[in-house]
Amino acid sequence: MPGYLSTGQYDCYDIKGTVIPCENSGQDGEFRTGIQWPQERFVVDGQLVLDQLTGLQWLKNANPAEFPITWQEALDYISGMNREKREGCSDWRLPNRRELRSLMAFETRKPSLPAEHPFENVFLGWYWTSSTAAIHPAYAWYIHMEGARMFFGHKEQYCLLWPVCSQGKQILPVTGQKKCYDAAGNEIPCRGTGQDAELQIGLAWSQSRFEIRQAMVLDKLTGLVWLQDADVSHGTMNWGEALHNVKKLELPLPEKTMRWRLPTINELESLVDCSRHSPALPHAHPFKNVRDTYWSSTSSFFEPAWAWALYLNKGATGVGFKQEAGFHLWPVAAKVD
């Protein structure tokens, strides 16, 4: 089972953002890869909501603190919930970036949650995660509910929090964080912080995660096969060129049922090690010619003339204007059903 989720995107778009047929487009909406969502994804139990995709249990009220608070205040608020055993639970936590990002849907906007979600009081702004930004430890990762962007903000900023509890199904990989930091970016002992690095919740990586196969690299965590050369086209291009160039690749594959394609944004994000930066890839990774910015095959539903991209030096997910030649191509392959 792949260690990444389907994006939930089912439509395909041209470079100007117009809806087009998905067949032979090479886009996210054609292949719909990743762990698929169940037909009934959310089950409500009073003030708790179980996500049957991940096994995580969320507070139905997506704004329990009522007002934006700093990162440390958010962690302290969660500690208070556990002391009170809010809704009968004593394992509340601030979600790590992969946990919070697991709620994002890429075929909706305002908020970027699955269309039939049951949540209340969803604020169209930034929500804290428990994951520190390795590139700037005085900053933490947060996600914007309006359009699903994931970046980092100073820990003294004021943002929302959305508590989660339970260990889930362990289908989301750990983020890779192993150190904890205070609001000033100083390293501190992890015990009792409630931070991502203390809890390290998720599917563990194997010590030999990557296996080199000639010019390819198998990621045994996800089952995806990547080109070892992360800049096969030698430079930046626009989104349409990336989709076209990947179709022209004449490189061998481990299995006949595989084909090269542009990765989805969730496939690209699955490579990120949140303990590292420049690039945010696992230590001793085998890739060559790694660049900062990469196109995905996932269009932005917020503005379909833009597409999702990975900013690998930081580990962030954002968007790029499809007609601008500002991003690189990193082909991926997986079995095609």
C-alpha cells in the first residue's frame, strides 16, 4: 500500500485552466493514484469526527480556541485539553504536517476539504501544525484552509489550531523530525513538548528506504520509482512542456505495467524529510542533480490556470502559473491498473 493519499482530483485542465477530457492528458485526474478515499469518509460521533481514510479522529469544531494564537499557545492549549480529557480523550495533539495535510482535498476550495465534510467553524486562514520548519527553526509549518497551501510562519504569529487524536491506521509516513525547538528556534528536550519530533507518529521509514536500479530509484516506502537524475530535461519549463516531455521519455522500467508520468503533488511531497532542508530529502538519498522547484500533475482548483508544485529546498507545497517556465520535471513511475 502506498504511503501517500489520493489528492481527490478528478477533473483535468489545460494550461489556461479550461476543463478538458482526462484521457491521455497525463494529469492527476487521469491516474488518480494513491490510497483512495472510502465512499463514506467521515463518521460523526457527537463532537468527534473519525476519518475512515486515515483512522485519525478530529474535533468537529475546527476552531476550538475561538481566536488565533501563537504556536506555543497552541501546544499549551492542547495540553489543557488532555488534562480536561476533552470529549473523553487524553491523547489530543497538534497534528503534524502530514496529518493536517491529509484532510486537504484538491478538487474543492474555501475550504479545501472533502465536499461532504461534517466539520464546523472552519476558518479560511492558516492552521498550525506541530512540525518545525527545518530551514528556519523559529518557524513552524502551517496550512491555509482556503486553498491548501503549506508553508511556514514565525511561531510568534497568530494562527488557528485543529486538534487531532488517536494513532490512526499508520498509512501516513512520519515526517522525519527528530529534534524539538522553542519559539525562538533554540533546540530543546522533546519530552513533554507535544511537538512532532517527540511523538513521531506515522509509518516508520526503513533504514534502506531507497534502492537504486540502474538509472532509477525505488522508494520502498511508497512503491514509487523515480529517475535518479532529478533534472532529466536540463532546466525549467512550463507545465504543458513538463506533461509533454515526460511522455517522450524512452527509458526502461522495472515492469511492463509501469509508465513514466508527472507526479501528483502528494507523490512529490512523500519524498520530503521534514528534518532537513536544501534539499528537504532524507539523509544519504541517492538522487542526482536535485533542484528546488518541481511541477506536479495536480492543477490548482483555486485557480486552474495554476498547478501545484514542490519547493524542495524548503519542503513546501505551493502553486505556479502554468504558462511560466519556472519549474523542473522529475518523472515518476508506478503500476498502471
